[in-house]
Amino acid sequence: MTAASVEPLSISSGEPRWFRPLLVWRVFTAVLLTSALIAVAVQRGIVLDGPVRWSLLVALLGAVVGAGIAIRGTLQQVHLGRFSGFVIDLLLMVVLGFIALNRMDMFTGIDAVGEAFNGNVGWLAIVILGWFVSGFADRAGPNQKILKQVAQWTMIAGMIVLTVAMGLIPGLIEFAQRLLEGDVILFAVGAVIAGVFARILWSDSAAHLFKTTQTEGENMDGMLFVAPNVLGFLAFFAGPLIVSLFISFTEWDGLTDAKFIGLQNYIDLFSDSLFLTSLRNILIFGVVAIPLAVFPALLLAALLNSKLPGMKLFRAVYFLPSIAGVVGVTLIWKQLFNSTVGYLNFMILKVTEWFNALVGTGWEAPQPQWISDDSIALIAVIILFIWQQIGFNTVLFLAGMQSIDGTLYEAADIDGAGPWRKLLNITVPMLRPTTVFVVATSTILALQLFNEPFILQSPSPPSGPGNATLTPVVYLYQNAFQEFQIGYASAVAWALFILIFGITLLYFRRSGDDGVLTS
Amino acid sequence: MKNKLILLFAVLALVAAACGGDDDSADDGTDTTAATETTAAADDGTDTTAATETTAAAAGDVALRWMTRPDNPEEAAVYGDISDQLSASLDGVTLTYEPGSNEGAGYQQTLLTNLSAGTAPDVFWIPGTDIADFASRDVILDLREYADASGHSDTDFYPGPMGHLTTDLATGQPGGALWGLPRDVSTFGLYVNLDLIAEAGVANPLDLEANGEWDLAAFNDVVDGIAELGGEIRGYGQSAWWGPYGAWMNNAGGGFFTADRSACGLDSDASITGLTALRDLYSGDSVIPYGEDPEPPFRAGTVGLFQNGRWATPGIRTVDFSWDVVGLPEGAAGPGNWLFWGAYVVNAKTEDPAKAWALVEALTEASVQAQISELGANIPSRVSQEALDSFLTFSPPANNQAFLNGLQNSPSTEGPLWAGSWPEFVTLMDSEIQAVVTGSRDMADFQANICSETASAFGS
């Protein structure tokens, strides 16, 4: 359904029935939001501390302003009134609905879903089978209609039996009981009313009344489609980001009231030897690890791009490290790096013994202390990072290579170019956008290094011997969760963000100058 | 149509998951059920899941949430069972247990985030070193008035932890406060690979200890003797954090702080003696290099003596060689050890402090501690024969007594820094001790400067 494919219209035909209730609702929501704003501001009824309170105040202030605009626009019957009212109703529906469900203890986690399905997997299999069969029934020849109906009814029957077996009936009764407990019903009713008015405002009649143009209507439709993602982004990314920026200007331990100290945390960073050490470490790490994670991946992709037998298997094998859990992988590497029983030193020992036997030398096999020697501890992390990253980069390069126009290679063949020349003169230049992307993502991942040193050094401190593996994120973690310096840790986070943002911007600007972004 | 059906099915399934199942709260109209999905992370990073469903708060009951970090999945399950038992036995209280950590966040992160958001449980466990930080920030309650009213006696628990738990905020000395009760304690022991001892033909440390001959000289002989087997075999290993080297300082009569814990004590002659012994040990090739995790090679059967706490025991039980535990060797100042502990404390924002205190008392009862001790990772914090007997039933090791002896060997009790910042002190101390032990920093330079280098932790 598209709601807004209409031209502006004068309201000579009179107001629709829902207009007066909408006006009442607009005023009610404005009063409600203003009351909430005052309650948070004066700490009556809604008592919150620190940055959480300030964040809520800002959000509520924005909502009150929006509600005011919505009232004015509704009275004037202009599109701004429709749009702002729609946004407020949509947000109210989500927020009130979330509060109601939360107060009903409905967010129980994925394990609860697993437990509910537990023991009824057979019925679930019937549902899935019915779904698959109904999907493929079109290919069943003359009996397709019957087969489709049988499959769909099997699926429906399976669903009914499964939900009943999972405890749907007592579950619905329990749901109803929880809904009627305390103030839950108020939030639930509020969410439903907000949802109803949001639906009304999205309708054709609202578009007519508020004189919405076709473009404005299409914009609204588009915004509605991206709304779930935008809401998630605001709630779980932009919101915390802004809060952390605010926190970075405070002295806050996460437990008591935050004290605003302006730029002091940022000023302190410049004289903090540990932070500077972490920056030095991560820059060394980046300079070494990023090229080693990118250029070999390019060569590997060139190899895997050939049509030799078994290449699909190799592509999968090289990609495996990037989908393996970083904790598990790092634990395995920790064992490999162990200086006394690790396979890496064992291999060095055996290779040296073999070489000595072959050449007749008497060299002693080096047995590096990969994790505990401050001069090479960072190298161990680099090796691990490269191993994890190279497969992913290879797949990206491979995708880039397969999108290169084959006629270029045919032309090169006619001109007598060999494989190496084709790689350098066709593949590499044509892969420039991919290369920029690969380098940028590898850089971002490298600068955010945390898990690898944290797990490799465990049970010793993650900063490693002589702070050799102290990275900005490790330092951030130590400040936030071990030293209760949330404000300072937030400043570290923002300093790192500025560094990453600056480097990434630099990559893309340079690439843009070369026409990569427009290619 | 098909998509709408599937959507409807998904919604109903989620409702059933959240409210249905084996719910029995709908039997009478007064009960409610809170299904709590919990995921526990063991100390070693191994994650596990324990689902705890706490049922039925009768009308008028106080609902209390409590959180403690389990060492392993089995322990998480036992804590869940204990929660259900106490929920049934405590008057007017309904309990919900939360292990507090999951795949994405450790215990400390979860707790701090919950405290910041005002959603922390009524009762929670914290390491002993955090008591001062939490008490001085008014995050936890002083429980003395509730303890006095209930007839609690501080002497029912080991004096080391209780000294910190009764510390007065104003003086920084043990006084009339009560910040919580210890959940458990632990000491160091040396896990011994008996097969390597036999193969090397060195004296058995258990015999040496029994004969009163288990001192540093004998220890060094055993370590060197085992290492002489050659190859990847090493005599000894310890992890590179403050606990293990703290025990070496303690054996020499030193420590991190002055006696009243108001200033740095790393530069005392006794502390330097302990550190020197450790540095000398690490100057040779007989030991696992400092900073390497010694547990994998010990479990691989290539290390003779492995210093670790009681918590390592369940993991060591999986090895396929003969092993036992012996106490730490006597140092320059005689026997010594380190006493680890953590405590149950009460959230300052709990709505019912009296009930929360009752829960703390119940969680530290001998019978409850006995249930946990049976799993082998924790030593009871209550001086109770019943609890200790349960602890001693866990075998191997045969010589569980080694850990209990550690409690008697004048252990240095880990604890918070009431006169400064413990986390900051540790951050500064750890890297410098590592530098000294690995030989990259001169001992004389360390002694001359370390206390000024760590002075910022004391606010100066």
C-alpha cells in the first residue's frame, strides 16, 4: 500500500471523523511528554543519575518540541503536522510497547525460546517440511495444486500442535495476567493508541487532509521503511555514542554522580604515558599488520581466481579463520605460541634440526618467548591478526576480480601479455575500489584491537610484558572496568574514534581524488 | 497468506516461550513467575548456560535478586539450586539468581554496568580488593546494625577477610563497620607432577614438607632436578600477576604495603628479599618463562611444580599423570601464603536491607558453603568443621589439607587499599615487577624508586 500518492487538496469536504480525537491525542501526548520532562528535571517520580538523566532530558526535550510542532501543524492541517505527529506516535508506540513488554518480563532471551522448542523439535520439523514442500509444489506437475494444499494444511496443523505443545494456552493466560498487573495495561493501551494514530496518519485520508504532496508522501513511506533500522541505530549506536561523548567531558566512576570537567580528560591524555604507549603500540601494529593482511590476500585471491580443480575448497578453507570465533581462535594460538610446549617453537626446533643434519651445521634452534618477551609480544599479536584477516580480505579481492570485465583480459591476451603483466596492469588498477575498502576495514579492525592481546596474555595483565601489547581499547577497558574511570575511558574511546575517522577519511579522500569513489 | 501465518506462528511461539512452558504460577491467581535466562562464564573464558527459573512469589513476599560469579558450569548450577532452596526456606523472600556474565561481558563489566544503570541486584559478590572502592562510594551498605540485630558473630569467619570487611571508612582500620560476609577463601598450593618427580629421582616435596624440610633451598633443588630431565621439561611455573609474586614476598616477610596499608611497602628489605629469590629462580632455564601461562605445559605433563590457587583443581583433575598438592616452601621469614577471598555485599539501593542481610547470612551458612565446597574449587570462609569436611571430600588431590594449611601459614590477606586506589597501584606495580623478575630492571633501581613511582595510587 502506498499512502501518499495525492496532490495537495483543500479541505472543502470537511474534517474526517478521526480528526478531533487526533487533536485530543496530540494535546494529551504533549502534556504527557512535558510532565515526563519536568519529572526528570526536578527528580520527582523519575529519579535518575548522571549521564542517563541528562540523555533522557535531551530526548524528552526533543520530544516536547516535536509534540508542539505536531499540535501546531495539526491545527493548521499542513504536512509538517502530519509528519511530526506520525514520528511521535511511532516512537511512542515503540517506547511504550517496549516498557510494557519489559514490565511483563517478556524479554527472556534466546535460551528461553530454545527451551520452549525443546522436546517439540519433531513438530517443528513438520512445519518446516510443509513450508518447503508448499514452496516447491509448483514444480510438481499436474498434482501441484493438491500437493500445495496438503503441504500448507500440514504446516498449519504442525504450527497449531507445536504452539500448544510449547505451552501456548497457559502462556496466553499468563500473558493476560501479566498484562493486567499494575500499570502494565496503561503502557500497553498507550502503545496501541499511538499505533492506531500512527496508522491513521499514514492513510490516504490523512494525506489529503494535511495537503501532503506526492514527494512528501513518498519520503514518508521511505522513512517508514527504514524506521526499524533507524530506531535501532538511534537506540543502540547513536544514542550510546552521544552519551559517551558527554561522559568524556566528566569525571565519572559509573557509581556516583558525574562531575563536568570540560576538556580535562582530553588534556590529560596527552601527558598520560600509558595512553601514549598504547597509541605507539597500535600504530606500530597497524603499520606492520595492515600491509601483511592486504597484499598477500591480493596474491592469494589471484591464485584462487584461477579455474584449477579444488579452488572452491581452498576458497572456503581460507575464509574459515574469519568466521571462526575470535576467542576460540586466540586460545588455540595461545597454545601454539607457548614457548615450551607450543607447536610453533616445536616446528622451529625440528626445522633447525633438519637443517643442521642436512648442512652439517650445529645451530641452536631459537625458542622465542612469543607471549612473554616484550620485544616480540606484539609480533605474536600481529601474526594472529594477519591469520584471521587474510582470508576475509582474499574473498573481498576475489569478488572484486570476478567483477572485472573479461574482455580486458582477452585484449591483453591478444596483445601477448603474460599472467604477471595482466595482474599488474589490469587486475591491480581495476581493483582499486576494493583495495581501498579492504585497507580501510583492515585499518579500522587493527586500531580496535582488543580480544587478541586480552586473551593471549591471560592470566597475566592484557597490557603484556613491559606494556608491549597495551592497545588503546585495552587501556580503555582497564580504565572503565578496573579503575572505575568511565569518564576518562570515554575520552580514550573518542580519541581513538577521531584517529580511526581521520585515517579512514584520508583513505577515502585520496581514493576520491583518484576517481575511485566515482568509478 | 503463508507469510502472515508464519508471522503469527512466530509471535505465538515467542509468547509461549516467554510465558508458557512448565509454568506453574497460573495454578493460583496470586503467583507470578519471572523466567530468568542466565548465562554463566567460567573464569577461564569457557562459557556455559544455566537456566534458572524462579517461581512464585507469594503475595507480600519481597523479591530479591542476587548475583555471584561461578567458577564453572557445575558451580553455576549449584548456585541456582541453592537459590531455589533458600527461596523456599527464607521467610517472605523470593530469590532470583544471576551468574552475571555471558559471552559478551565479564562479571565485573556486568556488575558495573548494572550499578551505573541502577539495576544491580540486591545482593552481589565482589572480589575482596574492591570492597573499599564500593564502600567509599556508598554503593554498598554497612550491615552492622542488621548483623547486631541478628546475633551475627564476626569470629565465625577467618580473621583476614573480616579485618577488611569491618574496616571503618574514616580511619581505614578494622572497626565497627560490616560491609559483607566472605563467600569463600582460597590459598596457593603447588600442584606436583609426581611422575616427573619419580622420573627425575628428586626428593618428593610432600615428604620434604612432612619432615619439615620444605624450604626454598629444597624447593630449588627439586626444581633444578626436574629441569635436568631436559627437553621441554621445566621444574616450576607461576602466572605473572600479583597473587603469585605477592606470596613470594609474604614468604620473605614483605608485602605490597606497610603494616597499616597506608603506604607502599614494595621497597622494604623483606619485600626485596622475596623478589630477589623469585628473580634468581627466573634467571635460569629451569622454569617456565615469566609471563607464559604455565597451566598448559603443566597439564601436558612437562612441568614439575605449578603454583596456583584452589580454583585450578577441577581443571587439573583431567590430567593423565599422578599428581598431588604440596604447600608453598618456607621462605626467609618462615611459612607464608596468600589468602584470596570475595564477599557478598548488599546494594545500597536495595528496598529491604534487612531481608538482603538475611540472604547474605543464609548464603554464608555452613551448609550452603558445604554444597559449594563439594565441587572442589572453593574453600569455605566460615570456620566450620561441617563445611571443611565437605571440602576435604573432594579428591584428588589426596592432600587437600595443603590448602587448609595455607590458611594457618600467616598468609597475606589480599584486600582493598583503603588509603588509595588498588587498581591503579596494581597497574603500576605489575609491569615493574615483571621487569625486575625478567631482569630488564635492576633490583637496586627498583628498590630506590618503586614507591615514588606508585605514589599516585595513594593520591600523592
